[in-house]
Amino acid sequence: MNSPIFQIDQSLTDQAHQLSPYSQGINLRIGSDQQGNRLFHLPFAKQNIGNIFLVRLHGGLIGGFLQSCIYHYLSEHTEHTDPPFMINFAIDYLRAGNALDSYAQCQILHSGRRISQVTVTMWQDNPDKPIAIARAHLRMPNDD
């Protein structure tokens, strides 16, 4: 297994759970890898299974996890007090989500005063084999 060594940031994780009951419900964890890159961790749980016969993660759970990653990543990298508004969100499901822990990493492609664009990649045992990739455009809050 080629999973990253994940070091949890308990402070960021607790903050995410306070801001988002969904993040707490799926036990989303925020931390970093050995190189200090921000990672999001979705520990495997039986409740996350969508297809009990093939034992695969629920597609809605994958989408919700990726959206949560985007919101938490942007809130960490911007100084806005209010959350951004999702303009659009597109997800490409590339592989089946197996009964394993999952990881995600975000990248801000554009961060403007009004609009930001973020991508997020999700994988399980190998970062070079993503199971889903999502893109989002978000309207940034007007803190004036």
C-alpha cells in the first residue's frame, strides 16, 4: 500500500467539525503528509458503503467529502469570515471507491477577490491512481 503517512492536525479537524456537522458525521480529518502538504482523510466506515454487494463507497459520500475538502481548504487559505458560495461543482468518478481509507488534496487554481477556482483529487492506496477528481468555482464572500 502506497498511502501517505498522515499526521492529523487536531485543531483544524476540531474546527472543521464545529463548522460542519457533515464533516463530523463522516469523521473527516485534516492534516498533512511527510512533506507538509495539506491532506484530508476519510477513514473507512461501514456506514460509507453504498453498494453492499460489491462493497463500494457511496458516490454521494465521495461528492460530499470532496465538497467539504474544498470549503475547509479555502477557509484555511483565505481571510474571509463567511463561507464562500458554490457556483458550480463537477466531479469525475474515475475508479470505484473500495472499503479503504481515502485521502484528498486540494489545489487553488485561481483565488480572486470575487471568484475562486479549486480542484481536489481523491485517492485510496495510491495517489497516482485517483478515484475521483472535482472542480469548483466559488463566489467569495463580500466582507466589506
